[in-house]
Amino acid sequence: MRTESTMNCGNDLLVDFPTSRRQGQIFTVESTPSTSTSKEQSTPPFPSFKKVRFSEVADMTHVDFPSSSELRQRWYTADDKTRFKRILARDVRRMISIVSSTPGECLSTEVLEACVGIEIFLSRDLAQRTREKRARHMIGVLNESGRQGRSERIDDERLSRVSEKTSRWARDRAFELAVGYWELFREMEE
């Protein structure tokens, strides 16, 4: 049943991101050590934050499980997945060959861009350590979830903290990679 508050939202979204600015205009803040001024710019709207509202009601629709032929048409087949793995392995071998035979200062932007996302595969040791850390993260979250289920006391915040703690290495690594790439690309542009 819809309530008055959900009917006034103007849509049936479970999560609603309302538009609070006029289309085509954003406000920017220019600040100096002594003053801060606002000015209006005519650019596409890219809000710096969004307000979120949750609907009190969620409509669910039952959908029958797709047939085998529908699944074959919609999802990757085993052959597709095998092909993707072969392509990844080929790309990794190619990048290992290029990176190991080229001095760092001679690596082109294209080569560095091709390495984004496959860094862990460029070293067997790093790939193994990453697999182990991912497994520890998954086990930590599942253990905490199981503990809460057995105690019949669900604490989403605690589960979130466990997940944050066990995945800290991934955030740190992503930050270090971003800084490293940023510095490399900046040096190449100079």
C-alpha cells in the first residue's frame, strides 16, 4: 500500500535522488585565504552531493526463472569465460614482456594505461598475496555474519567495520596505485 509520503515523491524508486538545481547551472565556490565568494557558472549540472530519500514501500514483481535458451542468450557461456581468461593471460604476458624490457622512463602513456587493472598479474608473488588477502577478507566478513546470525543479534555497523578493516589493504593499494599513475603521467606531460 502506498502512503501519502511515497505518492508525493513523484516516482516509484526505492532510492530517490532529487534534482535540487536548475538544469545547466551549478554554483562553485572560489576561496582565497582571506575571502570566499560564490559565482554562478553555466555548465552541465554536476552536483557536489545528492540528497537521498528512501521510500517506505517497495513494489516487488515476481519473475519466472529464465529458460535454458534464455540463459544462453543473456549470460556469458563457459567458452566466453575461457576466451576472456585467454585474452587476459595474453595481455599480461605482453605487458610483462614490454615492462621488463623497457626502462621505466621510456614507457609510453599507452603502455602504462594498458597496465591499469592488471597490475597484480604482472608479478606471481603479488597475485598470490592478493588472492590470499581477498580470501581473508571474505572469510572475515562471512565469519562475522555467521557469528551475528548465531547470536540472533544483527549489527550492520559492526559488519561494516569488519569489512572495512579486512579490506583496508585494497583501499591503500588502490590509493598508492592512483598516486603512482598520477605522478608517472604528470612527469610524462612535463
